[in-house]
Amino acid sequence: MEKIILYHGTPDRIVIPTFGKGENKHDYGQGFYLTEDIELAKEWAVCRPSEINGYVHKYELDISGLKILDFQNFDILVWLAELMKNRDAGDSKRYHVLAKKFIEKYGVDTEEYDVIKGWRANASYFYIAKEFVRDNIDLDILEELLMLGGLGIQYCIKSELAYSRLYEDKDSLIEVSYTEFNEKYNQRDISARRKMRELVDSDDNKVTKVFSTLF
């Protein structure tokens, strides 16, 4: 048996991970999202502007025999294609036409996997995705931009089998201070956006190999 420890940050004191539940318009579609980083889980627990304390739930996941898709093992464009499958990075006709072509070329079939692992596309990550599809970012700096955020890796529990292997340690529930950790979340995002904007505005951004040239 091979186990990993994961954390789920949420406004909810009681959480029951359930196969088939959850919204579709998340980074990797419908599923239950967790992270190995407890500090990030604390920030994610209070990232909404609700001004209420949140909670971090601790889980063990038995990954023995599970099929895990790790986007860190693929080109960054493969991850962006998955993001475009599940979330809109633009609302123009041009974007929807090009996004379909982009997904067809770079996307991977995730249906056979029990767990998906990869970057979490919160505000600053999504800002870069939007700028990329507008042809404002060169492919040569794209991965460096995404690394600047340091915003963490998440796991998405996808299959019924994976859900059956997830066990909560209910004695380890942590209440998270909204005042302390929402500020940390906001400062991380502000810092990431500043560093990203500096790189986008620099001479390293040649704006030659851009989104619309990749087909």
C-alpha cells in the first residue's frame, strides 16, 4: 500500500467527497481538489471574499494501482489545452475557433485516469492564459511565467475508485483565520502578477511564437 497525505482547503467544516459531485468548470473538470501543501490549503480555504474563517481537512490517499496523470511530465501546452477544455480563457469568436484547434492538437485524453495532478490555475495563472491566447506572450517565456507564481500543485480525484481510496483524518481538522491567510493569498497573487507583468514587458518576450502560430 502506497499512501500520500493531501489537504483540502474550504469554507466548510463538514466535507463529504462524493463521486459525481462538483462543478465541471474547474481546471480539470468535475472532481475533488486537494494539495500536498498545507500552507496553500490554508490560503485556498479563505480565498473567497466572504470574510469568514475556513477549514483544512487532512486526507490519506492510497495510490496503489491508481492511474495518475501528472501534467508536470508534459509540455506546458498540454496543460493549457486541458485548462481550455474546462474553462474559458476568452469569449470572442476568434478564441473559440482557435481554442478548438489548440485542444485538438495539444490536448490529451484524461478519461482513463483516476487522479489528475497539475498546476492550479487561480487568478494570476489565468491572467497569463488569457494574455497568451490574445497573442501577447511568446511561447519561449510561457513556462517561466507560470513558474513565477509559485501557486502550487493540486490533485483532482476523478474516478470512483480514487474516491474509495480517500480517507479523512477527522481528528486533524484545522480552522483557518480569514484575516491572516486571505491576506497571504492576496499578497501571493499581487506578487505573482507584478513579476509576470515585468517579464511580459521585458525584451525576453519576443511575441513571435504566439498562440495563433502554433497550429
